Amino acid sequence: MTTLLSLLLHAYQPPTQDLEILRKISDESYKPVLKIIDEFDISRFSINVNGILIEMLTDHGLSDVVEFLKCLYSSQKIEVLGTSKYHPILPLIPEKEIYRQIKLNEQLNEVTFGKNWNKRGFFPPEMAISLPTLEIIKEMGYQWIICSGMAFPSGETDQRWPNQQIYSSAKGLLTFYRDDILSNKIAFNHTTAKNLFQELKDMNDSTSKSKVKDKYVILALDIETYGHHLKNYESTFLKKLLTLISEDQEVQLVTISELTKRFPINEQILIPRNSSWSTNPEDLAMNVPYPLWNHPQNDIHHFYWKIMKSLDNLMFLADQLDLEKEGWEVNNYYTTARYFYDRSLYSCPMWWANPLRGAFSPNLIYKGLELIMKAALNAQLALEYGGNQSGEGYFDSISYYQGLILMEIYSVARKTVNYTKCNSD
């Protein structure tokens, strides 16, 4: 019996990232991790790299990381997954923008990894999923998607998530589930390479009544965990784990796509629960599937999505402009609006608006607001120069809620300061 292990690495940086930090992450994590993958003949990793990160690495003199990825892809040590270019929470953005974000990322993958780039697997940002999102991903030609273990429908089997068979979901899309427990042990430095390896070996059970004796485990983490979030972790954990696997036949590395050839597909259709890899059981019980980005008790989230709804409507009007018939001003303002709008959909500003979960940064929230306001201003100007004033109401709404969200950010910041002072006295 063998435990087949799939290691998924997720690489992403926001479009607003500072260059100094990007270089630091590249030196501490990207380059060392890719070098370790290259060192081992057994390496078979599934890697997701959002297109915006590839662009930033290329534009800022860090293209050696991209070249390294291309070499590992050519040598079949990694498979490269599909995703959305600017890392939005897909269930929270308009359907037409889901298609666009995925297509933009596909185009960049084809440029980077060649026209023969194989789009078999899909990584939804933050593993945030919904039924409509799954249907779109299948429609766009993907064979499988990775979800959080939290997404597996409770009560369907006697286990937390499948490890000896594969289930289908919407329209036949194969659905894999991350082992949340083991993945989080690694992410929060609650295990060692030796202990994890032993847990993987212990999964081999010769007494199992199942006809399929082998089992599979999917561990998915931010690649930045290794070396950036946890210093030297690429050596103290990842390299040690690969060394242990290379010396023992009971655990074997495979890409997630290879699992489709090794395990049976259950005929039962299971629709994953709306969730993300940051969703916990309490969130699901309250019907809050994406708590770090859209929580009903978070006023910053509330105002932010009010703004985004008006911006979505404003951009929808701007998208109707006939740019071939319009003048230079309309084309220039529209192109600028679209540039900022695509980027404004990224997930980070709302992630940084969670003081009760230890993530709060007024300036990083404001970086998202800046992109929104630039998109809104240019979209409205494009409409004005095109003789269409129907967007004024949306633009006024954006301006109104911008003021409210700034006051709320300041209010939360003051409470955070006072709380910190009280606990330090």
C-alpha cells in the first residue's frame, strides 16, 4: 500500500505590492523553493501562479523566477494550474468578470508556458467556491478543481473528505479536497517533516475492506509559507520532507492531475459547500461562506461591497461604448478604467479588514479603494465624453460610500489602538 501525496503550492502577490517586499519574498521563498524542487528527481508538484505575479516578476527584474518555473514545467516536475489573473474572490464578482479574469490568466499562461499549456486543473483564489463558479470553470474546459476540505458535504461519507476515490460536482467537474488538518499543521508550524511523514505512512492500512488499497492526500499552502512567513522553512521542512519521501517507497509524490488516473471516480454527484480555505464550521453554521471578505457583521465589508456594486454597474455601462466609433478621449478613459477595474477586484483589501481575526491594515484597505476610485473616475469620464450621463448615479454612490468606509476604517483603527493600550497597561 502506498500513500500518494500531492503538494500544491499557491503563489500570489497583490497588484499593489511594494517592490522591496516582492524582491524579499523572491529571495526568501520563490527562488529557494524552486531550487529545492529542481534538486529532487521525485518532484511532482502542482503549482498555481496568478498572472499578476508573473507580470510583476517580469516587469521588475525578477524574470529569473519565471524562467525557473518554465524549466520545471518543461521537465514535468510541476504542473501549472489555471486560476484568475488578479486573485478575486470569484463567487463575489460579476459572472462576466469571472470569465474575463480566468481568460486573462489563461492567455498569460500560454505566453509563459507555451501554447501547449494544459489547463486540466483549476485553483480558485482562497479556494472560494460556489455552484455557479464551478459551472463556469467546467464550461471553460477544466477537468478538475481543488477545494478546501471544509467544502466537502457533511454527512455524505464516514470521513472528512475522500482519500480513495474522486467525486464529480457541477456538470462533471472532478472535485478534489485539501486535507485541511495536515495543511494547517504545516502552515502554522505545528508539525515537523518527520512527524508529517510518519502520519502519511500510517495511513497505509492493510486491513482496509476497500478494493482500492492506496490512499491519496492533498496538501495545499501558500508557497510564501516556505521561507518568507516561516524563515528557513523551505530547508527545515520542505527539503527534509522530500528527502524522507525519496528514501521510502510507502509515500509517493504525484501531481493532482495524476490522481485522476490512479483512483476511481464515484458516480455519485456531490456539490461542494460554498466556502473558502479560511472558512470554519462556525462560519458555515451562520451561513457566512467567505468570512474574511464578506462578513455581514463587518461594516467595512458592507460599505466596500456597496462601492463595488456601483462600480460594477458603472463598468457595465462603459463596456457598452462603441470604442471603434468614439474618439481618443473615450478610448483613453475607458482603457484606463478597465485597467484599474480589473486590478480592483483583488481579494486583499477585504482580507485586511478583519481586526477580530488579527488582520487589519488601514493603508492596505485604502490601496484597494484607490484602484476603485481611479476605475470609477475614468469610467465616468468615458461615459461623459461618449455622451452618456446614465452613470452619474453610480458615480455619486461610489463617492458617498467611499466617505463612509473611510470613517469606518478610522473608527476601527481607533478602537484597535485603545484596545492595544488597555492590554499593555
